[in-house]
Amino acid sequence: MTQSTDLGPEDRKIITLARSARARNGVPEGAAVRDETGRTYVAGTVALDSLNLSALQTAVAMAVASGATSLEAAAVVSEADTASDADRAAVRDLGGASTPVLLAGPDGELKSSVTAG
């Protein structure tokens, strides 16, 4: 496990954005992704009667809808101990198997860093 102090500023930024989305919207998870041009997309959990998406799935969908063709990194802030297979698959679909997926707790401290693969 990597400590957040070992992260570069751009990775710390997406964790901060994900944490802010979670707190602002009062949702279980917040997420942010950074595309190949450095743009970021931030989202929270979507829980509707007809649509349920994790925060990371929503952030990836927002990136795709905005024209992103790849991802450099993804971050999710959650109480969970691991990034879900579905979240990693969404990141892998757009960014490829080697795209880093950062998982942080609600306090912003990094719990794990894995690849989407």
C-alpha cells in the first residue's frame, strides 16, 4: 500500500476532488478520473430506482460523454476496502489494464493503489 504522501500532485488532486464530491453530495462514494489531456471528471454515487452506478462508473461515463479517449488515473473515496471489479472494469474499458485506480478512505488517506487490469 502506498501512502498519500508518495503520490504526485495530480493524483492527490483527484483524491481531493473525489472526497469533496462525496461530502458535498452526501453519497457513499465520490470519484474522479483524469483523461489523456489532463481534464478531470468528478462524480458521486447514482442511486435511482431505474439506474444505479457507482461513483467511479459515473465519472468514467462523464469522461466518455465529454469525448475522452483514454484515462491516466482514477480515484475513488469510499468506506470500502477494495475497488470493486465493476469499477476496475469501467476504468479498464477506457484507460486500459495498466491505468492506476486509487482507493482512499473518507479522510483522504490512500488505502490502496491497484491497476484496472
